[in-house]
Amino acid sequence: MQVQRQYANQTLNHAQSNKKLPLSKGQIVKGTIEQLHLDQIATIKMGHNRVTAKLEVPVEKGKSYVFEVISSGDIPELKMVEQQAVKHDAPLGALLKKMALPVTKEAEQLLRQLLAENIPVKPQQFKVALDIYKAQPQPEVKNALMSMIKHQLPLSSETVASFSRVITESTAMLVDQLMQALTNMAPSEKLAQLIDQLSMIKTPITSPNETTPSLTDRQIEQVMTLFNQKGLSIDHTTNIPKAVEQLLKSQMGLNEQTAQQLKQWVSLERLPLNQQERQTFLNQNHAQIKEVFPQVNVSDINNEALVSKEIIQATVAKVSNEKLMLIEKSPTEQMLGTEKLQTFLRENPSIYQKVSQQLTGDNQQLLKQFIESPNGETSQNIQQLLRQLFDRQLTQTDFKTLTPLVKETQLLQTLPVEHQFLVGVKDFLLRSGLTYEQQLMDGSEQGGTLKQLLLDVQQSSQTKIPALDQLIQSLTDQQLSIVRQDEHFIHYGIALPMTTGEEQEVYLDMYGQKRESGELDPNYCHIAFYLTLGSLGETIVDMAIQNRLIQVTVINNQEVSALLEPLKPQLKEGLACMDYQLTSIHHRPFKDKEPTVTHNEMYQATITDQKRWDVRA
């Protein structure tokens, strides 16, 4: 997609002044002495970062030196590798020898750029990078190495090749090319599965229509099963599109761990904790266990504590709680759960707001009383409501069932645009296999993801299929670049094959501060959507979030201010429901007289560029 280069530079260049540069023992890095303090302590400028460190020998203000990190921490200890100032064009042979590295032209080129860009590197890491660069001495390989060393990504020939490869076509276009190429292959079970996955990978985003799609009996049964597991009763007379819309509307955007924790705190039952309770569970749930493990003889597993525990976990994951007999909580356990829930909601006002917005006016007041001055009756009433609400939160397994069903039945086109977008994001992340390697390492189920099927067909094919190789590489590229982070900030960037009238995918970019948990802080971040719209053409929706205050800028070369004005009240109300405040929304065109770049060039820039967004912009 086309965007102006000036905007690309604005969004990708992040002023990192006054940020703490993460250093680790053994790294080599260049810095300029900016300020001298007592006790051999100095403020050292390293690129856009400033580090306050303790030095072993006196230094001169304004001079640049190469340091080795002796120890890290709040005030790292640095040792000068050479006790003299470093000039820009000085020979690096002596420094390479001190690092126990060969003195070659390639080594000097690589080390000079690392020092120039103030990127810390360990000698062993540099040696691996040097071997890769000597085998492939291209500029794009060197740039990829710079970025990967900076972000502490593992180095190998394969990962560097993925990182340095220019992405010339979108995922959606690669899918279309591969579908055409596969028509000439001999039929097989794996090939049929791959074609089925490819046919569903794209998500069209359209204006919702009120036409009720025709569902088969099997599809209706799947929908009913999912809803019943969520404690929602529907039958063949139910308006299924409206029911799906309401279910999606009840989602609070919680991560799975938080949703499960909230559910456990309000539940009157719990999982068995010891062997005696596991034995009771097995005895009371024979039919449910046989439903999940039809080949298992339940009487044979009672004596194995570990096996029993694993079978219980798998059964609970696949069978709704309404069908299971769990262990009833004692009054003390229920009271502890209530106290933990109250504390959690007090300490997490954004989640409290999400919960409150799902309740009616009277029940919102009841929730407020429960948090501020709870009593027995208030706690009992509100926890019943919260149990119903938390039970409706969809797990990753639920989405794996729901999203393909919604897409293949045309239910998707009946939903509001925001729900179509949610389904598209969830479906691509679950279906694509972007977490394929991590799942292999964890020993978890891959479940026929697109990447797994692509690899299976690639290995079984007797002829080379370039389109298949390209799509595998495209997914690998996204895996490498989807998350980048340092000690304090995190960046997400992903191209989503969701079409908006044009055969163009949506690119989503998020950058912001990182919480202690490692997640993006929704109070301080920057989000941009890069779109190609049927009527408006190239469009960027830019959201700057500062302390939950949101500024929205719509960038488009057409005059759309009149279209934005009627949307302000609805947008303001919707954001308020999520505890955000809209401070402004305005339009501006792309900068004039700037050469345009394609969406994929923008995407590649996010991979290799060394700078990032200014979260304060």
C-alpha cells in the first residue's frame, strides 16, 4: 500500500533520549563521555541513550572510548578496552586482537558499524555474525545483523536470511499465487488440508448486512455446543447472527491467564488438588472422561497419580463445567477468592471498568458496593453475575472453533465491522502458525496450522514449488519481526490478510511502554492502522495514547473531515466504555512532494530500521 516516506520516517524514528540502555557482562560498546561525577562515575552517551556508569580509570569529557561491560545493574561498571580516545576512522586491528578475533576487512567493516551505531556486542556473538557476513557480504545482510544484534535475537544463517529478505508481496497475494500453483499437483490428504487452510486464511471486511445465512445442521450443532459451554442457551429458533454478535460483544479483551484467574475466584467449585480429590473426580466423571478419551479404561488410570492429573486437565479443558462434577469449595476458600477478586479489581481500574460496562445500571452499582463496602448479600449477588460474565469469555480453544465457523457460514458479514476485525485477527494468529516453533518447543498441539501444512507439503513434494517456499519465508519473516523489545519498550508489527474492498491487507503497528509482566502498557502506547479503502484509497488511522487520553489522526489525501465529525460522539462513547478519553480527532493529508513507498517497503523498514516511534508523538 502507498504511504508517504515522510510519514514513514516520522513513525519509525524513535527519539530514545534518556532511556536506559540494557547492558550485560562481556559486551563491547562505544560511548562518549558527557558528564563527569565524583568517585570515577560518569554519564556516557551511547547513541540516543545515556548510561551512568562507574569507570576504572580517569577519562576526558567529550571524548569517545570503547568499553567492556564488567558488571551490569543500576550503575554498571565499565572497563576501557583501550585507554585512548577512539577516532571515527581509526584502525580497529588492535581492538579485534583484544577481542580474540581475526583482523580482516570484513571484521573491521562489521565492528566499525557496530561501534558507530553504539550497539553493544559480545565477542562470541560478533564471531557468529562475522562468519555469516563473510559468507554473505551484502549490505542487506549487514543491516540485518546490526538490527538482530541490537535486539538480542539469536543469530544463524537462516534467521539472518529471513530478516534481510525484502518482502515484495503481501501474504494475501502469496496465498493466491500458491493456490494457483497447487492445482497442478497430485491430490493427497495433506494437500487437501493445505488448500482448505489457504482458502480460509483471508478475511474480507465489509459493511454488515442483515441477510441471515443458511447453516447446515452440523454447523448449527457446533454453534449450540459452544454457546452451551459458555452457559448460554440457544436452539434452532434463535437468531444466531445476533447471538454471535452478543457473545463477541461480551468479550473484555482479557488475556487467557487473567480471565481464568477471575473465573476461579468467583467459582463455587475448583479442580482437585491431591490424590484423594483426583480419585473422587475420576469416580464421579466416568462418562465425561470416556467422551474425551474413548480408548481409555477409566479403572486402569486410578492408581497412577500423574496420569490421573494429566487426564483431569485434558478433560476439564475439553468438557464444559456444567457437565463435570468438580470439588466444592469450602466457605474459607470462597472467602479468600472474594478477597482476591476485590483487591484485583481495586488495583486494576481498567479491568474493573470493562467488567462494569458489561453490567446493567443497577448491577453496576452492586459491583461498586462490592468493591467499596462488601457485605454477605452483596458479595453473593454480584458473584453470581460475575460467574456468568466470566464464563462467557472465549478461550483460545473457543476461538479455534468459532472463527472458522463464522467465516465459512458467512456469519462474518452480518457482524459489526469491529467484530469482523476481531475475528480476522484471532483467526490469522491461530491459523497461520506464527507460534509454530514455540509450540514445538513447548510440546503443545499444533493442530494443522498453515505453516505446519506448508512444511509437510514442501517435504513430501518431489518438485520445487517457489510460491510455497515464498509463503513459508513470509511467515518466518513475520515471526522474526512481530515482536521487538528492550528493557522498557515493546513494538508489535504485523500484516493481516484482511481485505477491505481492495486486495490489500491491513498492517497493524503498536509501540509503547512495557509493563513489569512484559506486556504492552495500554495506558501509554502508539497504534497505527495502514489501510487501503475502496472509496477513500490509502488511509492511515493513527492513535496516540498518553495516560489513557487518545488523540486520533486520520491521514488521507481526500477531504474527510466532514465524514469524521458525525463519528466523534460514537467514538467518544465507545472509548469511554473502555476507560479511555478521546481528546481530539482530526484529518490531515499526506505530505506533498514526497515519493511514496509501498506498504511492504514500510513493513521491511520496521524490520531493519534501528529506530522506533516516539511514544509521546
